[in-house]
Amino acid sequence: MDLPVNRFKAALAKGERQIGFWCQMADPGGIELLAGAGFDWLMIDTEHSPINHRSVVPLLHAAAAYPVSMVVRPGSLDPAEMKKLMDGGVQTLLVPFVQNADEARQAAEAVAYAPQGIRGMAGLSRGARYGTIPNYFARARDEICLIVQIETQSALDDLDDICATPGVDAVFVGPADLAASLGYLGEPGHPEVRAVVKDAVRRIRAAGKPAGFLSPDTGYAQEVADAGANFIAVGIDQHVLRQGALGLVSHWKG
């Protein structure tokens, strides 16, 4: 068996915009439904959900039959957790709360085998297709996509060096924590936060890296897309479900 191609990473390298959807509900049926909806990528969030590395693999199974790329956000910059996810078959990781170039370097080391990194070797993992991929250890990093998430003033201050860190494939701007860091707690759509987000995206693109963003607000997402973001999550499963339910209740009981 050959090493699976990371279609998401390849599309970003070609400059193709990738539209995604954020998943926080640990239900394989829901993932299967969304995988067939036409999104380019789905993001499984283990940072702010009950999902953990054990429940990620069944979600990957649910999406495997569909032409959608799977991205997973670990709970933190934790090389042990990231290793388990990659051994489980995850090829794209979105590492949260990276605040400086040193942390970006640590993330890059976590997704690479020695001598470039510290990823532990496990030849019979699902990621290695249980030992059936020729030269897996030498080739695995080619199809790993490392996205670092910036969401603090500290990260903005060090953004140029973060983008220049070897091994960082893309940079994602997280609006909620960034808003809090800037003094606008609970206001990710505040005009000053929007301006900072768009400026960060322009800086990331100027540095030659793909830039990502999440917002269920279509207008906000479009503004950031127009600023240059080329992988954008445009909805969150819990938000879409709740808004749909509230709409029905409003119609029938309002």
C-alpha cells in the first residue's frame, strides 16, 4: 500500500481555496453526513469537546469513503497527544495556542521523525497502514500538514518568526481567544478584532504561508477571505444544529 496523499496540503500548495466545517460532536453518523456534504475539509476539535484520541479514529473511518480531508486539533501543544493522533492516521494537525516561534518549532519537531524531530516510531500503527507502506518513516512527513494556531497578542508580536519556522505548513488565526487577548472578551466580531485578524492574514500570506480562519458569520468569513485567507471553516456543527432547532421552534411556537 502506498502512502496516502494529503489532498488538503496539496491544494493549499496550489493556492486553491479550501472551505471547511468545524466538528465538536463525537458522532460518526454526523461526521459521515457532513463528509458527504461537499466541504473540502472537516476539523475534528479535541480541544473544546468530549472527543479524545480514542474517539478520533472512528470519526476518520466514518469520513474515509468521501472526498473530504480531515483535520484534527489536539487539546494542546502536546507531542505525546500529537503522536497518538498521527499514529491513528491523522495527516493534518491544527495545534492551538502557539504563542511564539519557539513553540512553533516544538510543534514542528513533534510531527517529524529524528533527526529533524522527536516523533516516536511505531511501525504497526494505523498511520503506517499497519506496516504496509514502503519507507513510511522516511516519507511520512511529506504528507503531514502542520497548522499552528495564533490567538494571542504574543503570537501577533512574533508572527513573522512563527511563519518563518521550518516545518510550519500553514497558520490559522483563532478569533475568540485573540479577541480576549486584545481586551474584547466574548467579542470576536468587534471591529478592532476584525481589523487585527485581517492584518494578520495579510502578514501570513505575505510570508508565503496559507492562512486559515473560522467564523459562522458569513459576512465576517467573507471579509477575511477577501483579505487572503485560503482555508476557512464557515460553520460549527453545534451552532448549525442549534440555529436550525431554534428556527423550527420559532416558526411553530413563536
